[in-house]
Amino acid sequence: MASSPSSKVVYVAMAANVGIAITKFIAAAITGSSAMLSEAIHSVIDTGNQLLLLFGLHRSRRPADETHPFGHGKELYFWGLIVAILLFGVGGGMALFEGAQHLLHPRPLDNPFWAYVVLAVAAGFESVSFVNATRELLRRRGPSEFWLRVHGSKDPSVFTTFFEDLAALLGLIVAFLGVYLGNRFQNPYFDGGASVLIGLILAAVALTLVYESRGLLIGESTNPDVVADIRTIAAADPTVSSARTPLTMHLAPFEILLNLEVVFKQDTSAVEQVAAVERIEKAIREKYPSISRIFIEARRGEEPRPEVGSASSAAESRSGHGSASSAAESRSGHGSAGSAAQPRQPLRTTRSDRHPAPTGPDEHSATARPPEATNPESCAGSSAPSPR
């Protein structure tokens, strides 16, 4: 199987970090720089993190099974969270510890020339990885503002690599200043202070990654503009009276679950509803291939259920009646006082993708399910006709 763009970003970052870590350890041993040692530890942690992201990518591509009917896509989000915790605890913690030790027991720098050489080489490697991750973020659909695009990214393998490379470049700048100022003023405290500052940078980046991964892990909706457009697509069908705000959730970076409720016009037949559902689903999939699992709930001749928390929703809950019950009785011409207290189920048409999760954004499948018409007379409490 060819590597995905996400995997390529991770591989480039991992190769750069391996080479950088080796050169940094050599420079730290020659110069005795605390900041250089902190940067070497940072590169080792980054290399391990890339391995964990690759492992998460591999695990997330497993097909759906009985215990995980929506696939294993969220496993990538879990390993992204583990990476953030390691970056905070090990990377940031070790840098802070090393910096504190150097401040308590200062040691003058030896031959800082090699530190400068290694920092320059490391900056070159990190820049290549950083540019690669940035290009991948820009290539994908998102807001025009770059930082909003980074925040809106749903792929931990890309935005984690981007943040780690950003932290690495900032750390290299701080390490350079620590070595230069320490050598310029013959003051080893600059070097120890630089190590502490690198630890704080790593901790801040790690907390940012925890925040981003947490939202995806517990279930995050897709872009609000996409949600609004899906509603517009559904409402544009000639047989649809109105559409409720769609419910979406990311199951993986390129796999979105969609639940959509539409209200058909009163005179729409069951056959026309099935055809309309086919049209709506096809239009959504063509415009947004990553929406791989679509569930459409159809109602006829009534208003959609009110949004959660609205006044009409509360009134309906207190009355115990829904518009489906009155509409069904009106069509059937039957009912009684006893049946009026029992609201009937509205006519529903549900479509769902019951195939295993696709391996990419363009591989989708669907299975049509015919609507189940509610028989109004089956719920009637009495055979006597009700007054109109």
C-alpha cells in the first residue's frame, strides 16, 4: 500500500529528528552545553513520537468489526494524545530538570564552535520537515487564515508534526542565544536559562496538542460551514419542506458520520421519498467525499423536531403530544381519547452505510433502506371515528 500524505509527513519528520539527535548529542558532549543537551533530548522524544503516530495511523486503518462498527479511526486521536503527554512529561520535564541543574551547578562552555555548527545543521533539517508539514496543511481544505486552518485540522499526524517542528525551531533559536550569550559574557547562567526556556516551550506546545486531541477524541463536529452547506443541499431538493441542522462527528481525519433529518412535503409519496433520499445522499457525497456514513431520517407533513433547548421543544414535552400523532389521525380518520394520549411514531426513511469504514476519502459505499410507513390505525385505541 502506498504511503498516504499523512504518513509521508511523519516519515520526513522522523528521518530529520534521527539525524539531528545524533549530531546534538555529539555537540553536547564536546561543548558541555546544557541547552544543547536539552535539544538532543527533545529530538529523541520527537523521534519516538513520530513512531507512535505511525503506529496510530496503522491501527486506525483497520476495518470495522462487530465490536467497532464505525471502524478504528479514533485510535489515531488516542495516540496523538499520548504523544502530547510524552512531549509534556518527558521532553519538557527533562529540559526543565537539566536547566535547573545547570543553574544550580554552572559549568563554563568548551569550544562553542561545534555547537554553532550543529545548531545550523539541525535548523536545516527541521526547516525541511516544517515546510513539508506546512505544505500539507495548506493543501487541505480549510479557512483562509493559516492558524484557523491549523486549529481546524482533524489529522493529528500532520498538526502534531507541525507543532513539534515549530517547537524545535524555536528551541534552536533559544539554544543559539544561550550558547552565544554564555560565551560572549562568559556567564554559564545564560545556557542554563536557555534550557529552562526550551522546557517551557515544549510544555506549552504539549498542552496545545492535548487540547486539540481531546476535542477529537470525545467527538468533534466538522467545519460549521460544511454543516450549513449540507443543510442547504438537503433543503434544495424539490420534495423537501425543511431540513434540521445536521449532526456530524469525525470518526477519523477523512471519515465523517452524518445524521440528517428532513421534512418532506405533505403530498410526497413513499417512493418519492426514497428517490429524494438517494438524490440528497449522492449530492452530499459528491461535494464532500469524506462524509462516508450518512443516516437520513425522513418525516412527512409535519415540522421537524425543535432544536434542543427551544421553547417549542419544552412545550411539546409538557403536552406529551407531537405533530406526528395528530397528522396520522387526520389522515386515517380514526382515533379516540385513549389513543390521543399515545403519540404515534412519524413516518421515517433511514439510509445508512453499513459497509466497513473506507480506507480513504474517496472510497464510500451505501445501502438503501426503503421507508417504513406508519399505519395510523394500528395505534388507534377505538374503532369509532373521531370528530374532525
